[in-house]
Amino acid sequence: MTAEIQDIFQFVLKQAPFSELPESAASYFSKHIQVVYLSKSNQQDWLQDSQPNLYLIRSGIIDLISAKDEVIGRMSEGDYFGYPSLLTGDAIQNHIEVQKDGLVYILKEHDFDFLRREYKPFEQYFVRAHANRLLASRYKQQSETWSERKISELMTKEAVTITPDASIRDAARLISEHRVSSIMITEHDRLVGVVTDRDLRNRVLAQDRDPCASLAEIMTKKPKHIFENNRVFSALHLMLKHNIHHLPVLNEAYKPLGMLTSTDLLRQQKSDPVQLIGRIYKAQNLLSIKNYAQEIPDLLRQFSYHIEDISLIGKLLSGLTDALTSRLIYLYQQQHGAAPCRFAWICFGSQAREEQTLHSDQDNGLLLPDNIDESAREYFAKLGAFVCEQLNECGIRSCPGNIMASNSECRGTVAQWSERFSRWILSPTPKAMLNCKIYFDMRFIDGASDLYAALSQSLANISKNELFYAAMATDINANSVPIGIFQQFKLEKDKGKHKYLDLKKRGVAIINDVVRLYALKAGVARANTLERLEALNKGALLAKSDINNLKDCWRFLTQLRLKTQINREGLPGNCINPESLSSLEKHQLKEAFYLVKQAQQASAFKFARGSL
Amino acid sequence: MEWLSRSLAKWRYKHLLFSQAELVVLDLELTGLDPKQHEIVSAGWLPIKNMRIEVKDAQHYLNKEVQSLEQSPVYHGIDSAQLASGYSLKTLLLALQQAIHGNVLVGHNVQMDWAFLKTAFQQFNLNVKPALMLDTMQIDKRRVLKQGYPLAQDALTLNACRMRYGLPLHQLHDALGDALATAELLLAQSQAICLGGKCKIADLT
């Protein structure tokens, strides 16, 4: 006789699908299982092809890992695994990693089939679970590229527009007719304002305003907006930063195309790193900011497994640094009073190019109005010191070159900054060239954007003579691509015996330098290398095929570089040992370096007249 | 020369890999703690083969010939009405004989159970000798003492030992439930002691 063990039976009875089945099903299950103890040391013994089983976790924590070594899911008490191959007869693809040792119940194929035959809901439960898992993985595949998608692909609502002289009632009617939650107000096809259903409640009903009044009275003027070609990530960032739920989408000519709502984005992906940015923007004190900052490295590591375009990590990290900076500035003003005059916080280098890594250090500065007085300068000296110090504590290291807002040289008025730049441009010494490489990659972070616009304008006006470009081209060509005449890698050696290739210094940085040179020449006011190339596409300075080649190279090298940063192997940062690459990767890497070399030489020919 | 062949068998078993041994995990419910005076109320046991607890081969016998339950139902919850549906003590012992004779017998404080069984087997003139006995309580006692911790009272109860390995709290039900809880404990102990290496029975004695 087979005896029933109460402990098992009571547990099984509580689990789906048995809770919905006659007790006899749980009883059958309880009498036919084997009980095993899973630990790290025997994890490889389970989920074997030779004996497909159903596994039910009684205790412990187990990760299910796919053949591609991605974590499919973390499982604990009451979770099943092993059923897909029981249902389909296909070979077992996944394996497990035990996180916390524990007990697992095993039901053999024969007994699983019996329950399947006898109890339809039992079969349905596992068929559905299997379908869900397939769906989840397909959803993951889709969402892997979510961030790369253009805004225009996500917009679900077409542009509903009205002119500002229309009445509030007209707008309300149009909103309800189109079943939307907001409306865009346009004049000559250009966006001038937005009204949401919430505005109708708060600004009209609650204030007893006459519905016949003009819409212009209640609309949000100069609303935040986004362009159709921007990425989803930027939209999320903007919405979280300003706490808005409706974002008008415009084309390049500022013509409204549609409205992007926070619901549209939520439907896309609940991405943790992006939510972290949102939490940082809402942090109420230093301690919570620091706590959030601590989550960054781990979060990034997880995130990097789930995205295809790994160069997005750079954007994400810069986004996080932007958020930290903004919030620190806000907190400082909360504690020490609002800034005495307008200012702009700007960043340089990798943060500006949005290619930050976990090892990047700070490069930032403060831009002040020309009429600033001494006491105001003192305020900003303290603000700069505070923000830089706190960023350092958040894991974004202080800049060894002291390019930081805590340094008085990096806190200047528009005139002072322009003066510094023109000095470098007019007397292009090697030291000046080094500065140009850092400072010409510049981006606005927080504060008064018109100050930043004024500086950009002023910089564009500084006439750059041939000598300057020639000096930059010469400087770029001083750095060599690590490819020998016979197409073999030229490796560097560190103090130990490691041989390596420096992907940043000898690859990505050269592309950045070449592209910066062309961008300066063409007057492109962007800092991100890919965006610069995109903008150069419109001019004739660089051939389209060259632009595409540079883009591909940049992506490839960046991807390789970030991948090695994530799987560190004891080499200096940004470096790889080519032996660790697959033969395809080696081949691609050589091709990439070859293209970089060509672009480098072409720039010398173009700007330095081949005077090298 | 029976002791010689017995000791040879014992030696062989000790050098057997845990994964290759056949073990029987047993628990008894009793009316008291004195084998001379008290009785076996029920017995539950199940085998471990290849480090898997075979629940389908679990056995549970109630002894319908218990003379006096006294206060013991407080502990095991078995009343005389339930007992009436049980088996004769001899049937119980014969089934158990088949399961444990020449095998490795495992129990939590197995010496106590064995004292009762020895008396009972003698009573029916049955010759039953397990090849080897493993005691999950002694295993934990040694482990705790080796780590230099003092032994608190109640530190060696079945649930206290299970907690040391993160096993779920076990509701004390009946002999068979306790046998399962003991078997699970032994699996956890073997993993902890041998850390993934091939565990020999000797490592657990």
C-alpha cells in the first residue's frame, strides 16, 4: 500500500492547478513524487534530457537559465519547471542555477501524462503556462529594441489640433469627439500650446471660467515637446523630469504629428533604469539620492543583458548622471536658498557625448551671466563644490584634470568661456588641442538654457582659421590605429604580461576626434558622435558611405568595449585581449580599425593638406 | 564467524557512495520512552535511492494491538478508533523486516527507535539486522560541536536541525511525515558535509 504523506499533500493542495482540481489529483501527485534536495553542487544533475520530469519547488530559490545564458526567471516555492519538454517532446534547452538550496518534488513523465489524461484543467494549466513563457520571451525579444524605436512608431493618437482663438467649449467638444485626453493648439501649423482634460477641470470648471472664453487663456504655452526622430528613451526622460503625461510630437518643421502619452510609453516597457531616473528626479534628500546611485552599477549590469544596442548604456548612464546633477542642484537651492541669478550647468567630454561608462569621471562647469557680481559668484562657488563632491560620493569620480564646476576656471560668464575657447582656437598648441577635444563636446544639463544658447552662438561666431583645423587634424593623426602593415594587431603590453588592445584610445576616441573635427567645420551643434554623423549627413563635407562606415565602426567598437567592461578580465579599463574574441569578431575588429585608419588619413589630407 | 561477515558488510557500506546506497528512513510513534514498558503505536518509513526520496514506496503502519495509549495521543494524535483500522504488530514488523534487514537504517535519534524495534523483533523471534545505522541527530550534534557552538536545549529537535539548513518548518504529523522530514534533513546534511564532492556513507557516520 502507498501511504499519503500529509505534509506533501497539504502543500500540493494549495498550489495551482491542484487547488482547482478534485483532491484526488493532489493525492495522486503526492503519492508519486520523488523528493530531492537541490544545491549549487548538484544543480547540473537535474533537468536532464534523458528523463523529462515535472519539477515543483518546495523550498529554496532557483534561477532558470536559457541556452543563451540569459536568466528566464527566478523561481521559488510553488513554481514549476521542466514542463515545456513534457508538453512538446522537444529537447530540454534550459538549465538551472540554484541560488538558495532547497527541496524539489519530481514527478516523472509517466505520472505527468496520467494527470494530463485524467484532469483536463491540469493539462490546460501547463499548456497556458508554456504559452505564457513563450510569449514572455518573444515580448522580451521585441522589447530588447524598444529604446531604439522612433517616437513616431509609438504614437497611437493622431494630432488633434485647434487654433488659439477657438473657445474652450470647442476644444472640449473636439477632445470628447476624438476620445483623446489632450489637444494641441496650433498657429500656422506650428505648435503654440497644449490643453489637457485635466486643464479643463482645474482651469475652467474649478475656476468658474466661461466656456465661451478663448482657449488661449487656459492653454499651457510653449509646452515641452519632442521630435519624431528622437528615441523613446528621450521621451521618457523628458516626461519624468518634468512630471508631464502628454508630450506633443513634432516633425523637423515644428508641425505637430501627434501626442505621445505616458500610457503609450508604459505599454512599451517598464524599464528599471528609466524608473530609477524618475526616482532620482523626485528624491527629497541627499541620502536617498546616494542610495539610488548605489543601485546604478547593478542595474546596468542587468539591463545590459536585455538590450541589443549596448551603446544605449552610455546614454543611460549620462541620463542618470544628468538626473543626479539636476537633483543635487535642486537640493542645494532648497537648503541654501535659490540661486541669486540665472545660471546654466553644463557638461563636457563623455557625459556630453552620452557615452559615459561606469569608469568615466566628471567633466562639468557652470555658465554664468555676464553681469554677475562677486557675492553671486561666491554662491556658485559653493554650489559647484557641493554638486561635484556629492557626485563623487555617488560614484562619478572627480576629474583628475580638474574640469569641474568646483574649479573657478570652470565657472565663467558667457564672455569668459568664449574667451577661453577663442584662445585655444587662435593659438592651437598641443595643450590647447587637448582642451578642444574635451570642451568642444559640450551639453546643457540644467538651469537657464538661453545662457547656453548664447554661449553656443558666441562659439559659432569665433572664426576658426585653417590653421586651427590643420592643428586638430595633425593631433588626431598623432594617434595610431593598432593595425600593422600585414593586417595584424599591434598589441600593447602592460607591466604584467598581458597583451592588449586599447579600444577606447585607439578606436572610439579616434572616431570621436575625426567626427568632432568635421562637426566643428560644418557648425553642427551636437555632442553625441552618432548625432553629429546624422547631422553631417545633410551636408557635403563627408561622403554618405563614409558616414555610414564610421557609424557602424563606432557602434561595433563601443559595443565591444562595453561588453568587456561588463565581463572584466583583469586588463586595464577599455582594453581587450584579441585572443578572447571569436574569429568573426577578430575579422570585424580588423575591418573596423582599417576604416578608422582611412577616416583618420582622409581628415589629415583634407584639413592638414597632407602636411604630415 | 557471523561478526566477521557483519563487520565486512559494515565496512563495505561505509565505503559506499551515498548516491549508490539504499537507505531506509524510519520513524516510530511510541506510547512512551521506555522500551521495556511502552509500545510502538505506528511506524512510517521510506527509501532513499540515488539521493532521491521515493515517496511512492512510503509505508505507514498503525499497530492495532496497542494495550494502553495512556497520555501519548497528546503527542502523536492517534486515538484508539484510528488504531482499530491498523495492523497486527507482527504484520508491521514483517513489513519492516523486509525493508531494513541488511540495509542502512536512518532515523532522527535512531537508537531510541532501534531499542524498541529490537525488543519487538525478539518478541516475535525475528532476526533483523540493519547493515548500518545513521542518526541525523548525531550528525548535527557533531557538526554543531565541531563549529565550537555550545548545544542549547532543543537545538537537536527535528525542526531545529532542519532550520539550520533552511528547510521549511515541518508540521509534526505522524510517523511517516516525520520519516520524510528526517529523510529531507539527511539529504541537506549530505550536501552540506560533502560540498558537492562524492559523499560516502562513512562521512555521515
